[in-house]
Amino acid sequence: MRKASKRLLTILMAAAITMSLIFGMPAGTPGIAGIPGQADTALAKSKTRTLKLDYKVDTLLRDEKTSAIYAIRYYHSKAKYTYRSGNKKVATVSKKGVIRGVRAGRAKITIKERYKGKTRKAILTIRVLNATLDKDTIEIYRARNPESDNLDFYIKNKLPKARYVFTSMDKSRLTVTAGGTIIVARTVGTVKVAVKEIYKKETRHLGYLRIKVIPPEFEANGKTEKLKLGDEDYDYLDIFDYLISGTYIYTVICETKAELDEYKNDPSLLLGDGSNDDTVLRFEEEDGEWTGIIEAIATGTRYIGVFDQVEDETPMFIGWCKVVVRK
């Protein structure tokens, strides 16, 4: 009888242990429906009263939203979470943990977790950013329709629903659309462009972009080019091959360097002088338009001046080269 009682007691103890293992498992243990086991197990074994976060600082734009839940390393569905903003003028947080940026600055979001009688908390710092301008000077070539990025590209942290307006501070030198597209860069030098942000009927001055206009480049400047008369592969010079940027190109053929210097010192001499007839070199034309090619027609030495012109303004000297034609 005693043996039977002991056997029954052993069976009852084993059953009790088995039941405690089954029903005492955390909700997230693999094989049991619920939150991933890592979260619940870590929460149950935690001895610290500090809530762990995956990141302690989050960056938002004005009116941009994020969830504090994503910052909690071991989020538990059965725990109760509360949230509070330390600076509601910068960032607010809802009862569900949705954080919204209000204006530029820093705000500390306190996150509290209540689970099985234990309370843990953590601080998440929110940085709300304003749109800012790239402080670097933007370089473009003097030209009509310059090949440059739209100025809107140089605004950092743009608000998706805001409108940004650009205004040239010297329209006689630089023409810019309200949307930030440069139409004409007339003169060499630096021009400021004011940038404003319009958002929810509120206008904010962001500052100025500095646009540095540089002259086109003639890569053969100061060099000697040799042409071979009668050889189709070597009897011409293509000015456009040596030109970086430039809108309307003027060229002049001179017999001496001194003659070329006269045009260099007074580019207005080019206006009205479109013949450029010469006994050594000639301009190739197609449909009445110069193709950029200068062809050798006799032996000799000539000096070619290259000038750039925007719209109807006086041409600007950008370089020269010496051309020697041989048989």
C-alpha cells in the first residue's frame, strides 16, 4: 500500500512539473503564438529598471512622424507603455507613441513600460530640423542656359509640402526662375540668390546661395597647333573640340600676335566684323552657319583669338592659339 502511494505521488509530481513547464512558458517561446521569444524572455529575466532602446536619438523634419515603439529594443505586447514629451513646442507624442516634429530644436520623449508590477523607463531624444542651404559656393560657366543642377538641389532637409522660392540679387548679371533654374549667367563674378521657404502660409528666409560665374575655357590657350596642307586628317582645326562651355562663339584670325592683342584689349572691334577672310586659313560653313572648323588652304602662321558672347553683349576674350600650316 505504501509502495502504491509512493508511485501515485511520483506520478502526480511529474504531471505537476510537466503542466508547469507547459503553462508557465513565456508567450513568445518558439512554437507558441505571440511576440518573438527574444523579447518576452529578455523582459522576464531583466533585472535592470532601465528600458533598453535600439537608438537614443531620432531626427525628424517639421510635421514628420515616427513611432516610439520602433526605438524600444524588447517591445512586449502585454506591457503597458506611456509616453511624454518634455518640450511640446518642438515635438509632440500621442498616447499610442506617435511622435511628430513641430519646429526646429530638441525634445526628450520619456517612455515608460509597466509589466508584471515592474516599471522601467527610457529617454529618446528627438532632433527636429529646419531646411538649410549648402554653404559651398556653386560654380557655373558664363552662358545662356548654363549646364548646372537646379538650385533646389542645394537645399538640405526640405519639407516635402513646402515651396521654395529663389530670387537673384542682381538680375542684370544672373537670371533665375522662382523655381531655381538659372536662365542666363551674363558676367563673370559672384552673385547671391535669396532662398525663401513657404509652408502653411508662413514664409521663412533660409539665406543666400552664392553663385560663382566663371568664364568658358579654351583648352588650347597659348598652345601651337600644327596643320598639314592637303591631308584631310590634319588640315583642319575644330575649335569646339577645345572649348568647355560657351554660348555664342566669336573667332578672329590675325597675322601677328600684336594684331590679336588689339582684339583682346577691345573685343568690341569684333562686332560687325564677320568676314574673317584670310589667305592661310578659312572658316567652314554649313547652311550659312560656321561649323567650328577652321581649314588650312595655304602654308603660313596665324593667330586665332576665341571669344565668348552671351546674348547681344560685347564678346569676352577666353583664349588664343598659334596655328602653323606646313606642306
